[in-house]
Amino acid sequence: MSKKAAEHHKNASEHLTHAARHHAEAAKHHDAGQHEKAAHHAHTARGYVIHARKHAEDAVMAHTEEHGKK
């Protein structure tokens, strides 16, 4: 695997880890009736998911650049 693809996979994984943490916080705040805090964490989690998706797409492109042309 290219270093470029590996770095994108690593970044996607890190962003998804952050997203999961924010979703857990959103659930905790929602259960406590703190809906503004829950919404904040849910929105932040969504941002991390968007970034993770971009890195995942970039990883595929890096794979294709390295291995797709023979």
C-alpha cells in the first residue's frame, strides 16, 4: 500500500473515532435532557464523518493511482 493511501486510511480512522466519541456524548446529553449540547455534539460528529469520508475516497484514489494503471 502506498504511504499516501495508508495516511488517508489512518486519517479516516481517526476522524471516525472522534465521530463515535461525539455521538456518545450526544446520547448522554440527550438522555439528560440537554438537547442543545446533544445537538452540538451530533453536529460535530457529522463534521468528522464528512472528513473521514473524504479521506476514504482519497485512499481509494491513491490505490488506483498506484495499482490501477498497469
